Amino acid sequence: MRVPVSLLGATQLPLFSPSQPPMSSLDALQPQDLAGLARPSAAVPNVAGDFAFTTISKYDFEEKKFNKTLVVFPVASTFTSAEIPLPKGEVFWLSGTTLAHVVEGDKDNLEIYAFEVCGGYDAATASDRPLDLSCNRVLIGTIPTKTATNFKYNARSRHLVFSDNVYDDYDLNTVNERDKLLASRGTTAMIYDSTYVRHWDTWVGPKKSALFSVALFLHPDYNWRMGPEFFSPMKGSSHHTPVEPFGGTDDFDVSPTHIVYTAKDPILPEAWHTKQNVYIVDIRGASKPRELTSGKQGATHSPVFNHQGDKVAWVELDEDGYESDRAKIVIYDLKVNVRYTLTQHWDRSVESLMFNMEGTFIYFTAGDQAKVKLFYLPVPPTPSESTTDPILDEIYTKPTELTSTGAVTGMYTMFTGRVLFSRSSLTSPNDAYLIQHLPRHLSDLTQPSERVAKGLKGDISKISGFTEAALREKWLHPGEEFYFAGANDKKIHGWAFKPRGWKEGDKKKWPVVLFIHGGPQGAWEDQWSTRWNPNAFTGQGYFVIALNPTGSTTFGQELTDAIKEDWGGKPFVDLINGWKYALDKYPEIDADRAVAAGASWGGYAINWIQSNPEFGFGFKALVCHDGVFDTQYNGFSTDEIFFFNHEWGGRPWEEKGKKLSTKFSPSNFVHKWSTPQLVIHSSKDYRLPETEGISAFQVLQQLGIPSRLLIFPDENHWVLKPENSVVWHEEIFRWFDQFVGEKKDESE
């Protein structure tokens, strides 16, 4: 099935502009504005690093669907960018000027098309021509299923690697036939002999994810060709990757000859273990997978090759059964089969990583002080033997920080000391940024020249502004940070967001909402969100306080770990102290018009605040989204059993788990509940089943406490559908307005 692609016309990417209307004239960010705002993906450069693409999804409330646009833009030139509407399907680079687009075909298959990025510099006229995406679109091959995804092409290997959900034979060619047999069996019964039974928002079926490869190359006649055979490198291994439920292209990487990937340990029960191993395998499956990890680790993430293909790096946690342990960089030298930990003594958790083109530096993102920053380290000489604690000079152990604000994602190293990355903030979704003039060799760090010293952190420039025009007229407070003394006199972080219409000198004028984050190992960070966006609330006239108490990430592993077996303890000392601090610091807050909201662990916190009126918050109304009501029941019913076992010191029927549940479960203290509460839950939330929310609501109703239940039958632990998101916001605002919204300033 050929998909026509019509050129919308060349368009210049919006450039960053510091100009903004006066604050007094700014409009509120309404729920429909938030749900319908363009959602740019991370920018992806070609190998040469002169062009990049991003996809932009935007919800159309009239058509009731997302429309997607492909935008190709120059990384560092004056070429005019181009965009086209993009039918469903994935896009990836084949070469410096050729993109591949994967779409559904007519025969239960996928079709791969190649098309050129035309335009750019015209040597004949010595001028730039607008980019054009309508050139030479041709079908180059098909895949025999409709579910292949996570495409990653390595031009030097001349192979395309991707994942698909397959049966136990690991054979792409039998998937459609076996799907039909399963559908025609005359029953919907599902039988299980082991966990998982259901995971995140899906009942687990007989198919699992695996990697496949196929030859894909530019023929001497300048036509793209795809080989006739699909290779199954993981066949016979019992390995499955990407790892559910959130794994993707960051769970594997491709060199000219091999694939490196992470997979759950096939021997251990998945539901109560987090241990993942890293394996390397021939790209065609000519040899069996070989494990690179030690066997003593917990989860692993983001395995990557260096450009030379002789080193692999990944992110590794120590503790099996704990998903928020400190994540460290491990490097494996394939030439000498030595593995060592690079960031053993750095008290932050690495998220994603990539070698520079020379293989001399490793770049990575990590959460730090409520931001997700970009860092680098030089790659040290390989130790003589494998070790988790190598003796290294400080130059190899003290990361250099390249960014200090926002949340970095989608990092790509490029030739000549450049990095392309995307970054969002509390006031903007993703935009693309370029860092240039970065060091490429160790000597660049050690020689004392002034030029090199100035370039150690590169030169950062913003090269897109995808949502600037849509947000320019909106009130978007960037947040003010503050710190206060929490439990055990620990330094705790918080954010304050001022409401639309706020003026210096206001006194007890504004209602306030306390945000409590989930996780509990999570944080309110400087990044955009379409779900819990503080500026959706400031636009409604609320002062927002968001605290990062005990259990929060990005402030060091000690604080993250300290919530273990203490859900109802130290975090609430922090919340109480932070709340009092905020009320003292911001006299414009009307403490008599205070409300609070939280989801997941934050929902647990709302229920625990109900259970402990002696905390003295004085909230007039509460909102609990997908929160824990009965901790012991949750230990039996949740999908990822390892989570409860770690957080509560054992399984729910064992002595410690039972004792802590008796102490900290909101269900044991409902006789103290008295505050009006909106309960929100979703039927496809298998992390915290909907009976948790229904139970809390039924308690509130029987106690005669003003209450409402909002159920989303088609959502999971998150509310993702735009129409549902609008309802979610409107119901929360309506609920709060009943109890704290009656006081208005007549001058407004």
C-alpha cells in the first residue's frame, strides 16, 4: 500500500525569541490548551550531523484524533526546514539524506519506504534551497507482521534491527497464522502458570518481545534493497527485549557486527525480581548470546557501543528487587574482556549514555537537584582486571556538567565535538539544542591553553521553538526553588509557582494547592508535563507548592532510600515542615483556602493525611488519584511484586510487612477521616487496581464525608487521552472551587 505524502511547503522553524507580552495581559493555560498543545519528540540527527528530524503530535478536538507531522531541519546552518503530514508509523535515518518510513500494509504486514531530503546547498547557484521531503518515495521492503517497532539502522553493518512480539518459536513468519488460531479458539480464557499475569495496563499473553535483523543496503544502482531473510539472534535463549512495560530502542544497540541488549534474567520470576543481564550477540544470530554482566547486579539499562565497536557501556543498579537503586555506568572492553564501574563514587543516578565519535568521552544524562542534566567524563584506560571500584584519577571520576536547567532527553553525539539534545522545562515542551566545540581527546582537558579551557563546557544554542508561538500569550510561571529543614534536619527541596494575576505585595489573597508526587522514588522536576502541570493550576488562580520530601530522587541516594519501610514517617515530617515554611515565606497565600492533590504514592499521602488530622495541614479539600488505600492488599494485588517486597520489608503476609501495614495503612484509620475528597482511579491501572479507589470512596460515602468518584475505564496509571485529560482537570478544578473558590478579588 503506497502512502501518498503531500508537501505542506517549506517552513522556517520557529526561532527562540526572548520577547513576551507583559505579564498582566497573559491568558490562563486552560486544560484544552494543555491537552491540544503540540508534542515534539526528541530530535534525531543523521550520521553527518547536518540535519535532524522530529515528529510533532497534536490532538485535534474536532476530529478527535492525534495528527502527526514530520519536521526535518538543519542542525547548524541557514537551510529552510520542511514538514509533511506523517501517517501512523515510525521514521528513522538510512543515510545523510535518506529517511525510512514504516507504515501498515494491506496484507497484515508493514511496508518500509525510503524518501529523500532534497534541497540544501545548491553548488550551481552557490545558494541555499528550501528542504523538500516529497522526493523519490519508494517501497524498499516489507515485514511479515503489523507489530514490528523500535527500528535502529546501522549503515556500517548494513542491517536493520527491530523488535516484535512473537511466540515461543521466535519466528516472525508464524506470527499471523498463530494469531488467527488463537483468535478462533472459541474462548477468551487465559491460563497462567507463572507471573506476570497482567503488567501495567495489559493482560500478559503468549507473545513476548524479541529482536530481529534483516539486511538493508544501498545497491550500486543507487536503489535501496532489503534482504529476503529475517534473522532471529535471540532464538533459543529465552531472552526478551525491549523489557516491558517501557522498554524501547534504549534497550539495545547495534555495531557493524553485533547487537548488545538488556533482558530480564530468564531464570528468575519476573514479577518479584528486577535483575536484568546485558548480552552481546552476532547481528545475524550466528553465535549464541554471551552475557557481559557479572551476574551480581540488579536492573540494567541503556546498553551502547562506542563508534569503534570495541567497547560497550550500560547503566547498572546493584540491588535486585529495587528499581530506584543508584544507577552507575559500567564499561566493558570487548578486546580484553574486562568490565569496570566508572561512576562508583558519584552520588547521582545515570539515565542514558552515549560515547563520543572518537570513543574517548562518554556523555550521559542524570537527575540532579530537580533537573535532568547533561554531563560527560573521559573514558579511562581499561583496568587490568574486572572491578566494581577501579582506582582512577579524579579527571575520570568528576563529571563535567554541560546543562543546569530543564530536563534533557534524546542526547546524540556527532562528529567534530558536537552534541544534539532535546530539553523541556516547566514552561516549555521539548526543543532541540546544539552544543559545539566540546573536547574530543584527553589532551583537550589537560593542556592549559585558554582556548581549550573556555571550550570545556561547549557552546550551547537553541535551534528550535516548536511551541513558542502557542505559549507566548500564556501565563507560565517558571517556579521558584527553596530549601528547608526536614526530618533529621535534612535539607529538603521545594518549588513555588505563583498564580496568574499575582502582584508583589499581595496579602492572604490566593488559594493554594499542595502537590505531592508519586513514586515514591520520584521528584517534581524542571520539565514539561501534560498530566501534572503546575501552570494548569496557576492559570486557575492557585498558588502551587510542590515539595520533594524523603524518597525523592535527584538529591542523592541516601534521601531516595530513606523512605524504605517508612512510608508514613519521615516524608510527612518533610511535608509538614515544608508546608509551614512555604506559608511563612509567601504571605500572599491564604492558608484558610488550602487544598492538596497527589497521585500514586502521592495518592497514598492524601489518604494518610486524611488518617492523621493531627498533622495540622488544615486542607479544605483533597484529591487522590490512583492512590494506595490498603497497603497490605496492594502487596497482594499489584503487578510488580518486587516493589511491595522492597518498600515494606518483605511479603505482605510476613511479619515485617504485616507490622508496617498495620502501622502505615490508611485503611486502618478511616475513623479519623473528615475532609472532603475527590477520588480518581482508572480501570486499566494494574499497578494500583481500581478497587483501591473504589474502597476509599465507599468509606467516604458511608462516613457522610463530601466525596466524588471519577473513574476512567480506558486509562492506566496515567490519564493519557486528551479528552479524558480535560475532564480530569475540570473535575479537579470544580471540586476545589466548591471549598476554596468562593473568595474573589472584585477588582479583577
